[in-house]
Amino acid sequence: MSKTLLEAHDLHLSFRGVKALVGVSFSVSEGDLFAVIGPNGAGKTSLLNVLSGLYRPQQGRVVFLGEDLAGQSPQQRVRKGLGRTFQNLELFRGMTVLDNVKLGAELAVGGYTDLVPKAQIEWKIRHHAEEVLDYLHLSPYRHVPAGALPYGLQKRVEVARALAGRPKLLLLDEPMAGLSLEEKQDLARFLLDARREWGVTLVLVEHDLRAVLELSTGVLVMSYGEVLYQGAPAGVRENPRVAEAYLGRSA
Amino acid sequence: MYRLSQTLTDAFSRRFSRTVREDYRQDEAYASTPQGRFWLAVAIVGVLALPLLLPPYPLFVTTQILIAALAGLGLHLLVGGAGQISLGQAAFVGVGAYVSSHLTGDLAPLGILAGGLVAALIGIVLGIPSLRIKGVYLAIATLAFQLLADYVFKRWTGFTGGVAGRTLPAEATFLGLPLADDRVVFYLGLAFAIPMFFYAKRLLSTRAGRAWFAVRDNDLSAQLSGVDLVRSKLTAFALSAFYGGIAGGILMHLIGAVTPENFVLAFSIQYLAIVIVGGAGTVLGAVLGALFIVLIPEILSVMAGAFGPQYVAQLSAWRSVAFGVLILLFLILEPRGLVGLWGRIRDYFRTWPLPY
């Protein structure tokens, strides 16, 4: 049994009357590829936002590496190794691909806004960034402004930026939404490789049920903020509550 | 014939184009080619030799360009770098000028430095609203600061000399050289400006610069890439004010006096114009922008003078109009600013005899 990396205990989050999360609990072990699925409005993105510290839950705790994250800012959480990508691209559009990835790589090399530039650290960052670019086949685009790339590549740059920081756990919000089949396959392969190579644990929010069931080691199914199912991917299709949420009630 | 043209093209591209960069180190260097290094050296030597070549008035204008470039560069770090707008740059120039007016003579460099540091401290304070407000609202907050500073400059007579301002004693010397001599002031300014230009360039291409660009492009995402927003914004404000303050100290020595009308809102807008006309993204932009903004009015007034002395008064009004029209045309025809234009000219000459 590998050790538990991330735990959520009884998370509650509501916006005025709308209950986004109702007592969500789960845990992710080291090396997992944990998928969160559910219909639109199920609270998947809200869950990620709570985990990465953008929303503050009204109740419940998030424990990462055995430490309660309550009260920690998003950037503190990122620096502890809790990476994040977004559903709608949130790249630095005016910066080159290389600079985007370098910015991510600084997390792995350490330190920040340094008013005394140090060549040694810069080389380290550069090499680190180039390694990730190479890995995700982005090297030819390194000097292109990120905003000028096609959508599929931008998605890949976002994953590259997050991976360059060598997170222990990476929260991916619908990385495959809007991609073509080939791009999906590429990205899935990159993610699996990253998991194997760098030991990154992945938490994936996804709509594509088939991709999820093929890739993941554990699944959390949500609907209207509640957990419908948690367990092995094989059990998802058999679960009556999931079938009801996804396919509608049978007559 | 085809062979000949190919050989020629090859020879030219080897000579004039950027050579293929073979490793990351070359890719990140300032001037990656021998030609680049050569022209950089020529430019620096040329600037150093300027006082020996230029008559007094053109040298005065050149020093003004230097000062405007420095203040503009500071604003550029803030506006083009961190994406925070400020209408208060002239106030920082003023702070630097007033502080350095109290510490001059042999201590002039120290006074200028002190002016920069005091401006930086005030810059941090001004940066605090930027943590909560953005865009136009921030512009209004900095506008309020500009107007407040203007008021303080006029009223705090003990420190600033009020509306009359403070005058540098005519006999003041720096290490035996008279500070009333523009050549001395030019070299004094250059001693600050050259390191500061290189520092800014380095800063923008390393981690501090990346953090600023990240804040500019997408602050949510910057946060989730581990950028400390507070620190990033405040350092941008502090540095921008520091550059302004240093520029102010040099300006004080150039004019030989400080009066509040050198630091009014119009100058803040002029510095913003330098950033915009110069083109966002590079240090070169600030220099070219300053060149344009300071030099064009001078050229226009020389042109007005050429028609004969009796027209000068009439034409001086048209001078401002022509200046405004030029800026407008610029923004419409070359949105990337002078830097973009420069890049196009350079590309043209790089492939000059055989463009394809």
C-alpha cells in the first residue's frame, strides 16, 4: 500500500443557495491517476479550486503530505508541490513558450522574484525547461508567443508549464476538452509517461468517460456536489446511481 | 546565374544574419553574434564620445533624452513588464530631483542614488493599492498620487523651496569639475544610465521579468505557477520609481535647479508616451521612445525657425499639433512601436541585396 498524498475530509462549499460541494471526502495515494467525473455542474471544478486554494470551503479539511492546508494561499500550495492546470486556457499569452515553461520550472529549481539575476540558476532553469519541452515535443515552438499557437498545442504548453515545476501532485482540469482524437491520445501518453518518469500523481477532471476508464487507477463520480461513487474504474459502469446520473432514470 | 545568386545569398546571410545558435548559452546572450557585439561596442563608445563632438545645446538635448529614457525605462518595467499602469512617474522624478538637490557637489552621485532610493520607498507605498485594484482604477489612484506630490512640492517650502524651487549653486563642483558644465552632467548621468540599462535588460529576461510578464498576462495563473503577486508587483513599483528618482537627480544637475513645473502631470503622460511610442517589451523601446519624444519637438522647432524668426511664434502652436499627429500616425501605422519599426529595418538590411 503506497502512502496517501492528498486527502479531502467532508468538504462543503456553497455559493449563497447553490451547494457546490456537499460532504465530499476522498483520498489519493502516491502514483495514482485519480479521475473525477460527473455531469456539468457537478462541482468538479469547484472541487479543484478548493484543493488549490482559490475557494475556501465552509467546512472540511484538505490534507496534503500529512499537512492541513487550511489558510494557505494558492502559491504556497503550488510551492509545496500541488500543481494545477485550467479548463479554459490560462497561459501567459504574450510570453514565449519557453518563458512559460521556464516560469513553471522555477518552482522545481527554487526561489522567486530575484532582483539579482544569477547566471547559474538561469542555466539550471533553462535546462530544466528544455527537458520538459523536449519531452512534450514542444521544442520547435520554444520562441513562439504562447498565444499564437493552435489550441491543442496551447493545452500541451499548459501541461508542460505545470509539469516543469515537478509537482508531486498535478490537478488537471479537463486537459482533453476540445482536443481531437489524436491530440487526446498524445496527451494521454504524455501524462502516463510523466507519471512513470517523474512519479507525478495525477488528479484528472474529465468528461470523456472512455478515456477516464482506460487511464485511471481510481475514480470519483460526482453529481450536484455529492459523491456518487468512489473506487476502481471497473465498478463505475455497474453502479446504479452513476448510471442514473449519466443516462437518466430508467422507466 | 542561379548558382551565383545562391552563393551571394549564402555569403550575405552568413555575414549579416544571426548565426545559428548552437547552444542555450548563445541563445540567451545579449549580443549573440560577433556583429552584434561589435555594434554594441560601437554604440557605447559613440555615446561616450558624444560630448566631444556635440556643441552645448545639442548635448543638453542629448542629456534630456538620456534622462527621459531612464525615467521611461522605469515606467516601462512597470507598464510593459508587470502590466500595472502609473500616471505618477513625474512625481518620482521630482522626488529624486529634490532629494539630490540636498546632497550635491562632491557627493552628487550619492545624492542621486539617495534620490532613487527615497523614490523607491515611496514607490512601494504607491504599489500597495495595486494589490487590490487594477487597470483604470489603478491609473486614477496613481493620478491622485501625482497631484498630491505636485501639491507637496509646492507647499513644503522647507524641503522643496516651494514654487520658486531650489537652485544648484553655480560654483558647485564634482571632484574639481564644474557641475554647471553639461559635459560633466552627461558623464555623471551615463555612469548611472549604462549599468541601469543593462540591469533592466537582464532583469526582463530572467526570473524577475518572467514573474512580471506572468502577472501582466494572467495573474490568476501566475499565482498558481507559484508567483508571489504581492512581491512581484511591489518590486516592479519600487524599481520603476527608483529609475524615475535617478533620472530626477540627473535632471536636477542638468538644469541646475528644481522647480515644481518639471514634475507635473503632463510629464507623467510624456513618460507614458515614451513607453507606448517606443513599443512594449524591450529596453531599446524606451531609448527609441525617448529619442522620438524629446527630439521631434526640437526638430520641429528648428524647422519652424528655418522659415524665419517672424513665424516662430505662430508656428510654435502648430508644432504641438504636428507632434500630436505624428504620435497618432505612429500608433496607427506601427502598433508595435519604434522597436517594431527598427526590427523591420534591420531585417531589410540583413537580407539587403537579395531579399529572398
